[in-house]
Amino acid sequence: MQRFLYFFLSVIFLVFPALADRGRDVIGHVTVSVIHASNEEVVDNVKQFKSVDEETRARLIKDPRLKFSHYRQLGSDTKPLYRSYENWAQPLPPSDEILLRFEAQARPSKDVTRLDLELWLSRKKILKSGAALSENTPMFVLGPEWRQGRMILIITLAPLASPVRYSEK
């Protein structure tokens, strides 16, 4: 009887994979970009990075708190947003000096997806926040003073039409 039960359960999980772990369903993608902003001439170790595009620059200048003379994009990373699992974006690979942890708070609606966000700088959590992101509408985060300027993070959500299974391997 016990063999029959094990056989029956294994057949059920093979035939109906939807009964397996639904937490690994990808419900969107999160893109994190790191911008170095300063009012002074660009420091030597930042000169190697390209300037931000004109559209991004125009959006940054609109907000007086984000208005600087020079903007350089240091890096960017896109990661899947899982239904129930946390994920880490590493916009400056292979360095782990800047990390962003994100996790969906609830099932996304048609208009808004709520996320838990944590910004880690040099292995210390410096920001923890909940955020409501809309499709392709970036969120700008003015970070701390960093290397003779300020760090600005741009967080963008790109939702999927329908949830898909994501496999890293």
C-alpha cells in the first residue's frame, strides 16, 4: 500500500508540475542602474565610464535634489523577479560593493507591483524600503556620498505578459 502511495504521488508531481514550487515563477524583471553624479570635474577613476543618455539626464535634472553637473553610468544589472523568492542585483560586477535585494510583497496587479527593497553598500544595509513600481516607470534613489560625488540608483520594473518558469541552469 505504501509503495502504491509513493508511486501515485510521484506520478502526480510529474504529470502536474504546477503543483511544484510556484514561488520560482518569474513575474517580471528588475533593472538596477548605478549613476555617479557630481558638480565637480569627474574624478580619474570615474572618467572611464560613459555619460548617461540625454533622456535620463533630462529626467534627473527635473528634480532639484538630483540636479548635478556630471552624470556617469557605472553599471547596470537585470534580474528576474520571482513570485515568492528574494533576488539580488549586482550592478557593478564582479564587485559586491553595491548590491540591491528585492522581493515581491504581494501578487502584482495590472498597474503596480509592490517590492521590498534593500540597498547594501560595502556589506552594510544602508536603506530598507517598500516601493510601488509601475511598468517601465523608473524609481530614482539618491544614495549616499560616494567617491567625491553622489550615487543615484535607477530601479525599473519590466513585467511579463504572463508568469513563466525561470531556470538558471
